[in-house]
Amino acid sequence: MERAAIDNIREALAAVRTAARGIGLDSCDVDDIEDVIAPAEAELDALRPNVRTLSTYLNSLARSLRSQPAARNAVLQLDAAMRDAGVPTNWEH
């Protein structure tokens, strides 16, 4: 995976984090989202990030926030970063 793709996913994860904190989710839901972001970030730190593992984490995040209108931009940013990196998306289904 190219460095630019990894950086785009990191930026998208930051947007997801900001959205989750700013849309009025209760603290347990925000903690759950953080619990998915942390291993996704760890995977991005690997010498060769596993695309399937990233797909699992990133799609989970998108599914968690897709029903929140205030998080829509973050979800779309995440989706675009995934597609640019060649990470399969299935969060819309």
C-alpha cells in the first residue's frame, strides 16, 4: 500500500474520530468507535498493512456512523480513502 493511501486513511480516521465526538453519541458509543480506530491505526503502522484486516475495521466504522447525518462527510471521506487504497468496501450493504 502506498504511503499516500495510508496517509489518506489516517486523515479519514481522524475525521471519523472528530465526527463521533461531535455528533452527540453517548460516551460508550464513542469508546466503541475508538476501540475500532485503534487497531486500524496499528494495522496502518505495519510494514505491509493487511488489506482484509483494514477492510473489516474501516467498514465497521462506516457502518457505525452511516445513519448519522452529521457524520456523513466523514463516512464519505473514509469511503473515498478506502477505494483509493484498494480496500474493499461493503459498509453500504
